[in-house]
Amino acid sequence: MSTDLKMLMREHKMVGEIVNDPDLTADAKLFAVCVVVIMAEWRDLSSAQQKLQKRRDGGWLVRASKMAGRRPYWTKMVIAADVPRYEADYGTGTCVGVMIRREGLCGKRTHRFLTVVDPSTGAKEMRGYCTRHWSQDYADDQKRQFAEWKSNGEPTPAPNQGGTLKKYLHTDWPKLYAWAAPYRTPLDGAKPATVPRPKLTLVVNEALR
């Protein structure tokens, strides 16, 4: 089997995997397929022809936007949305108070929202309570949890969003992430909790004796 045929079959298989990947958004799928096509087009050109074509196209990022029929900033939006990150569970938006006379959660309109955190992992969850189930104890628990989380070194869970395009496209992703979303820090994995450093307590009165 020739090298060209192998590459063609590989690209055909990759396009199928991209289209059927449930973790990719519609825009991410379109972007990835466009890039596969662009790389295939450029592969058949000589080095000199590739340089000329890249100057004409404005680079593969600009070319992908044109091929998709989108504006130039579209590629930046797609890449920014795919930055590996952890996002909290925003819940259902209704009261999560436990019912006593029947099993299950309350489900009424929320009166107060608060975000709780697991001090050992950094996993966050937004919870809402109606006027009946709200209690100041929940807010007090939240303060305690965040204080403990900070004392643990502010651990972060593994990414649960983004990072999917890396499965198909090999490039300088840290550089692309910084270009598309300088306000986000890509996560490579979970940041474990750290044991708080012991503090040395000095008793001033005894030291002055």
C-alpha cells in the first residue's frame, strides 16, 4: 500500500472520529475537519509552494475560518472554548433541600444560592435553597469549607472541560491557548492538596523574662 493511500485512509478515519466525537462541540468538529483538509492540501505541495500558500491564506488558523465560512476571530473562539479547565457543577437551579414527608429534593424556586467546595479536592458545586429550607448554617459551613480549602493549598480537580482537540491535532497547544484565552490557565491535571506548614508560636512574655 502506498504512503499516499495510507495517509488518505488515516485522514478519512480521523474525520469520521471527529464527527462522531460526543465531546466536541459543533464548532470544534467543523474547525478540526477544516484543519485536517488544510493539512492534506498543503502536504501535496513543495516547500516553496507551501510557504507561498501560507502567505496567501494567512496561516492555517485564518484559512480554517475562511473554509468554514466564518469570521477570522472564530478560530480564536473555538480554541478558547477548548482550553482544558475545571468547571463547577451548577446544579439544577432549584432548591436542593431534602423533603421529610416524601423522598427526594424540594425542587422549588431558589431563594439563595451558594457554592460549596470539597476542601481536599477543590471540587465545587452550586446549591440553591428556597425560603423554607434556607439556613444560615449553610453559609457558615461554606466559609469553613473555603477556609480549609485555602489552608490545603487550594487544590484543583482534574479538567472536566476542554482539551478534546488535542486528540486529533498536534501543535503547540500551550501557545495557542495563551493566544486564544490569555485569561485562562490550562490544566494538565489535578492539583493535589498540600499539608499546611506548621506554624511556630512564640510567647512574647516568656521571651522577655
